Amino acid sequence: MKQVHAFVGYALIMSSLLACDTDVPAPVAPADNRADYSLHPKHSFYQGELEKYRQQHEAPGAIMLVKTPTHGLWIGATGKSNLEHQTPMRGDERIRVGSITKTLVATLVLKLTEQGKLKLDDKLSQWLPQTAGTIPQAGQITIRHLLTHTSGVLNTGSDNIPFQLALINRPQDADMTQPEKILQRFIYEKPLYGEPGNVYRYSNTGYLLLGMIIEKASGKSLKDSMQEGILAPAGMTDSYLEKRNDPRVARSYFDLYGDGRLLDVSDWERAYDDGGAPGGLITTVSDVLKFSDALFGGKLLSAASLEEMKSSVRLPSCPNGDCEYGFGMETWNLPLATGYGHNGGVIGIDANWLYFPARQATVVLFMNKGIPANKGIIERVLQ
């Protein structure tokens, strides 16, 4: 099964996270105007698979969306969105989706290229002069490299121990909405993983840099560019890219000691991740579907840009030479079909979105526990 990219190295999380497990606010649910999917022809099968998925990973709750031409749309939920208040998961909660945000950021970059405001082969130091002399080979690293994780730039994630320790001890020091501070503390003057264009290494930092480039090229904040360029055109009225005290967001959990006790890490996640370019989108499964339909339906990008976005990097260092990653988009080569989308793994969530063009099918899968999850359920629900 395809490798996923967790935002944090779980093994380094220490007992200071216990501070996140206090004073959990009561959730606020929207008006209950949810559709009733109980008469959907595959309701029992989908719901059963979702419940098995949740139990397999001992997660508090899970949500799944499946849309196919034959059976239409189904959305289901199981378990709890908030353990402190024992709130049932409904399916319309706002959720953190982690690195699925990267696909939206990549879409904004490609929109700017279509508008002639930047080029994919523009150099990093051309747009961010402060990187010249502080990030090695900033004059050779291109926007294309940043999009495809082939820049070689050090990651702010599971393989950056100083960054992880900052997350644990002072999450505000790892606030992704303050990218220049992140770069100065954790990235500048650090060596690359390898030669730009010749190494594939997943890097949240690359998307942090892309967020900064979007702001310079557009003359707008990343939040406003996201709202005007993607959320509004796609009709994503339940989504945002910023920090908010939002009681509608499902709580996030992590089993720190492996003893079955789940700690609420939501406030910790919010402190560093919400609003950032690498993984800070707050949304719903329904809004993820709206984005998917808008993107693959040609509403956000030209057909040529979308094809380029889907084209995965090929390097000898990747399995079979195929890195299975394009411009902010993963390729999932499953036995039944090829899907395009992204995984989002944060300390307290696991999210997945995939669109299968040959089947015109979409799956969105979410659980509010941080763990690299088995994705076999995706194949089973599409059989």
C-alpha cells in the first residue's frame, strides 16, 4: 500500500503533550440539515467497512465519503468527534486534512503560471532573495522542484529533530503561518538532501516556500489567494486557511504511550499547523469533494495544467523509477484503477482524498487519530 507522509515523527513525542489533554471545549454542531443516506444501495456495506476501519485502528471516530456514477454520493460516520463530551461523529464536522492542503497550494501556483505571473522554472532566489546564501543552491532550485519535492531542501517534519523538539516544547515557535521565522530557525544554513532535480525527498519546507512565493506573485496573503482562487470558485463554503477558535472542528487524538489511552492534541496541532501552506486547511469531506470535482472538472485549471499536475516525477532513486508524485498530487496505482489525490497525516489525524478518473469515483476518508493507517478500505469500497 502507498506510503504516507506523517507531519511529525511519533517516536519523539514526549510527556509534555499531556498539557493538550485539558479543558476541551464543548463542540458546536451546525444546523442538522444532513442528507439521509440510509436508503443508499450500498449503505450497509459502506457503513460496515467504515466501522471496521475505525475499530482496526482503535480511533475515536471516522468519516467516509464515496461518490460513484452508479450509486451516487454516500457519506457516513462512526464513533466520536469529541471524547471529552462523548459527541457522536456526524459526517459534517470541520476537519483538519493536513497535507491535502498541498494540492490546493499547487493549484494556486499553476493558476499563477496560467496568468503569466510566474514560471515553473523560475528560481527560488529570484522570488525570495533572502534565500540566496542561506539555502544552498537557491539559484538552481526552481518552483517545479518545490512542487515535486525534488528541491533537496530540508524538511520541517519527522526527520528534523530540532523542529520536532520545538513543536513539543513551544509550538508557537513552529507556527507555519510565520514562514520566515521557521526558515531562519530551522532551515537556513542547513545542507540539502541532494542535488536539486536529482533527489526526491518529501519536504513541507518546499510548500512553506511556495506559500511565500504565492504571496509575492499575487500581491495577496495566502489566505486571501486561497479564498479567491479556490474556495470561492469551488463553492467550499465550509473551509478556511487560518487559525480560529472553532468548536466545530473535530478533536484530534494520539496514543502517546501505546497503552490505549488517547490524548487530545487538537490545541497543539492548531498552534503550529492551522493556516499554513504545508497542511493548514480546515474543511469538511463534502468540501473536499467540491474541490475534487472543480479541479478534475476543469473549473480551476486548464486541461494542460491538470495533466502536468498529475505527471509524476521519475528518478532512479524511486521504486521502479516512479516517485508517484506530481505537482502537489500523489498517484495511487491500485490494482483496480489509478487514483490521484493526497494523504494528510498529522499527529492527531489521518486524511485521504482520491479521485479515480477511469471510474469517475471519489473517496474521502478521515479519522481523528494520528497513525499511518491501512488504506485497503479504499479498494474494497470501489470493488
